[in-house]
Amino acid sequence: MKQTLEQIVKFFIYLTFFVPLVLVPSSFIFPFIVPKILLFRSLTMLILGGYGLLLLINWQEYKPKFTPLNIAAAAFLLSFALSTFFGVDAYHSFWDNHERMLGLFTIFHYVAYYLVCSSVFKNWREWSIALKIFLLAGSIVMFIGVLQRGNPYLLLNQGSDRVASTLGNAIYVGGYGLFLFFVALLLFVREKSTAWRGAEAIAGFLALLGLIFSGTRGSLLGLLVGLGGALVAYAVLMKNRPRLRLALMAAIGVAVVGLGVLYLNRESPLVHSMPAVYRFFSSWTGGTGTTRFIAWRIAVDSWQERPIFGWGPNNFFYAFNKHYNPQSLEHGYGETWFDNAHNIILNTLAVQGLFGVLIYLGLFAMAIITLWQNKEDRQKNIHLVVLGSAFLVAHLAQNVTVFENPTSYLYFMFWLALINRLSTVVNGQSVMSQTGAEKIGKQPISQVDSVQPDKSIGSVAIICVGLSVSLLIFIFNIQPARANQKTLLALQELARNPATGIAAMREALEFNSPHIDDIRSDLSRTVIELIATQYQKIARDKLVELFDLTRDALRKNLQLHPMDIRNYLSMAQLGQIGFMLSNNQSYLAEADQYLEQALVYTPRRQQFIYMLATIKAEQGKTTDAIRLLERVMQDDPKISETYWRMAYIYKVSGNLDKARELLLEAHQKNLSFDAQGQQIEALILAPTKSGTKK
């Protein structure tokens, strides 16, 4: 029974390696994330069910060991939990949104996954089998990425020159390729079979191609740092082999020179053909680089406000809004919405505070210390020590410019489990060296932990565990999946026919799900856009029904997330629509109030101030509107939109000279207008009936 259960648990763990391949575009909103997370959580529940039965059979053999890395993993989960409940929005921290789904509930699954992997894989032979299966699954992901290089529209890649494969994000592909490269390298240097070595070399090459074609600068940075660290570590450990040490130092020198040559020729066709390499050597300070530096500064400012436990996991959006820097708009509206600092250290500092960032960094430090702590093992298992540490350094270096994601948590926790188990000391000897055949006395090392006889378990225990696991999967994974699908169906029905889509919308809103807030938001944004653009095609009674249904949904969201400015924005847009449909000024007054409240949480965000100024002008409060826009101009005089918006308000208030003066000032500052601004400018500068400008 025990061996069968253990094999079943391992089988489900093997299945998790294929989760990154899951993509169901026709059934889910965010099809690259939602089905992956729901499947991983379901598999983890099954793994935990089997593991629970193994604990009943032999607690001593399978219980989590009191190791430094296990303690660090438990502290990581504790830190996440404390920051969740001490943060500004515990609900959001616990569940996250259905675009990322990395709240405390999901993080618990990753930590549990780590603990089970640490317990059921017992020696290098078993770990190497798991690594090979992981490498196989990952190679399929990388191969699809290579295919996307030839066909940029494959699998919803939308013609991008950066491949996203089945992960939906080039950043995720780069990080996954980085992990797979180190897995292939570790297996290759420890492999004795020529055939397997050839397969691992091919897999490593595919991983490298996927990393390069992803165009992810952070992943390439991680690769360079990881390989550089590995070369230095090998040189340090190989004291007794001076010629090899000299060769390693020479390799480091060649690598530095090679990087220098690539940098000097960064505009050459060859470098341009390698997305990650070209982006790595291009400016890190322009475009998105600039806005990321802004986000990093905001992260530090936010941490100073809540230094111990932070704003709460997944709540960087709130911190970013409060400390919003108006210069972000110089790079477009797309760069004014950040829900992550794009730097794992600074983001963790902001959302989990000093306690959280120390625990996160402690995971890396403890894993590396665990690998290096035994002098004898450092020499016997030099490849595992060096490459195990090198990937951790590479992963951390990569995360300086990105963030963890569902796939990265999967392989990161698996790698930590490998290090934890293979570095476990049994009877004074590390498990790291064993292949499955070594013995201490009369027992294999992998069996030394089993100091008590196995217990038998009855069918009642199996049935109870099975029912419990099934119920948990149904409540927390199947039901959210159904809710997500109902929402997608409602969105499709509303797009086809807003009037007949109401029933589907009601059904989605009434279906219980932890992500009901996202469902309300998604449906509300769709309805607002539909009413604004198609109100003449929709029957009056249906318009009123849609309007009331949307307003009720948004009000519930405001009660759940009173700091979420997106709900205030939607309510204000709904108010403008209400005024447009009824000419009732009370709707404008309501929109005014919602925007004023939103500015409490994001006082310098231009988008909200522009909208509020427009609404005040529509209410005849032109002085208040101009005062708002003057404040925006003081914050950042380089934003051209401020000039034409203020000029238009001056124009409608009768002060045409001041309107033209603002337009002239904008041109003197070499500011250009977008299409809407050009229309406003043409209206203001249009000649009068007498043929002269008024």
C-alpha cells in the first residue's frame, strides 16, 4: 500500500510539470493563467491527500524534517499570511485577481507542494527522473516558442516578435527557459549515458533559444550572472586542479570580452536578430525602463509608509496610486497602471515590508548555505552544489527586473525541495551523494528515516480523505472555473446583443466565486462601453436594466474594495452615461463625488483629474475645472493633453484668447497633440464667419 501510494503521489507531481502547457482560450478569461492555476491547485490537493495517507502509514518516514530550508519555507508562508491580514486589502491579498491568481490561498499550495516533494523523492536517482520529466514538459513549451518565432500569430501571440508560447507572457518564457537550461546542464554533467546526454543537450539548446526569443532582458541578465557565478564557484572548489582553474578563469575573461564586443556592435544586424541580446544592450533607462525606475522609487516610498508588513501581497496597485508620479504619463497611459513594481525585491519590500523581503531573500540564502555547508559533499557533488547555487543566483538576478508568476513558483519550489532533500544529513552523511544503492550499515540511506514500522490504514480513512479532497477541489477550483466560464459567456452574449445578454450577465453575477469582484468589474466595463457606443440601438427598458445592474455590481465592489480607484472610475463613467441618457444633472453630481473620492487615494493621477475637470465644466464650474488642470500642469508641464483640455474649457467659457495662448505655449515647448487634441485645436483656431480668427 505504501509503495503504491508513494507512486501515485509522484505521478501527480509529474503531472504538475505539464501544467505550463495548459491553455484553454475558448473557455476562460485569461486562458494562460486561470486553467493553469486551477489545475495546479487541484493536483496539489490530490498530492496532499495521498501524502496525508502516507503520513498515517508512517509518520516518522514522511513527516517534514526540521531543516533550515523547511523553516525558511514555513516563514515565507507566515510572512505572506501576516502581510495579508495586516495589509490594506486582505480579500485581494488572499485571493488576488483572476489575471494572476497568486494570493495567499494559492501560495499555500506552492509551499505544500514543496514540502511533499521534499518528502517523497529520496535520492538523486528519483530526483533525476523527476528532473528529466520536468525537462521534457518544459522542452515542449520552448519548442512551441521556437515555432512562434516563425509564426508570430501562433497560439494568440498576436504577431509579437517576442515569443510567449503557452505561458502568455514573454517574461514567463524567459524565466522558464533559464530554469530549464540549468536543469539540462545539471543532468548533462552528471549523466553517464551518451544517449541521455544527447537528449539533455538538445533540451538545453531549446531552453536557450526560448530564453533568447522571449526577448527578456532580465532572463539574459540572470543567465550571465548564473553562469559567471558557476565559473567562479568551480574555480574556487577546484583548488587541486590548477590547469582547470586557469581554463575557467580564461573562460571568464573570454566571456567578458565577448560581452564587450556584442555591446560595441549592438546595432549590427546579428545582434538585432537576437531579441533578448539586443534589448539587453539597448538602453535600460528609456521607455519602459524609465517607468520601471519610477515604480521602483514608488515602492521605496510606499515601504517607508508601512515598513514592517507592507501594504499586503498583490496590493502594490494601491501603493502605486497613492504615490503616483505624474511623469509616468509622458510615456503613455499604458505606463500609468502598475500592479507590480517589476522588481521582486522592491515589490516585496512594498507589499510585505522589511519582514517579508528578509524572509524572501532568506529562502535563497538558506538554500545556498544548505548546499555549501558540508565540505565533503562540496567535493563529491561539486556539480549539484555549483549549479544548484548558480540557478538560485540567476533566478534572483532575473527577478530584479520582473516578478514571480505561476510557472516560476512551480519550478522555484521544486528546486528548493530538491536542494532540501538532497542536502539532508542522515546518520552523519548527506543524502546528496546517494544514487539509491548506497547503504549505511544494512539499510539504504533513503530508508534510514523509517525508524518505525508501517501502520495499516483502512478503507474508511481512504474514503474520508478522498471525499475531503474531492469537496475541496469542487469548491475552490471547479466552482471558480465555472464562474469564469459563465463570465466569458456573458461577455460574449453582451457583445453579440446587449439586450439578450442581460440574462447571462445576471447568472454570472449571481454565481458564487472568490473572484466575484473581478467578474463584476469585467462585466461592468463591458456594459459601460456598450451603452456609451450603442445606446441608440438598445431598447429603453433594456438600457435601464443594464444601467441599474451595472451600478449595483460596482457599488458592491466599492464596499469590498473601498480603495480601488478603478471602481470609482467606472462609477463616474456610469454617471456620465446617466446624464447623457436622461439629461439629469444629478448623475453628473454623483460622478463628481466618485472622482473626488478617487483622488483621495490617487491625488496626482491626471486621468482622473482630466475627467473630473470635464464633469465640473459640464456642471458650469469652469473655475474649479481650470484650477484642477493648473494643478496638473504644475505637476508636469510636459503633458500636452493638459494644454488642449484647458484651452477647450477656456474656449467654451468664452475666453478664446486664453485658449489660443495655451495652444501657442504648448507648441513653443515642442509638445504635440494626439488626434483628439488636434481636433480641439482646429476647433479653437477655426476662422470666424468674417474670415478672421476671433
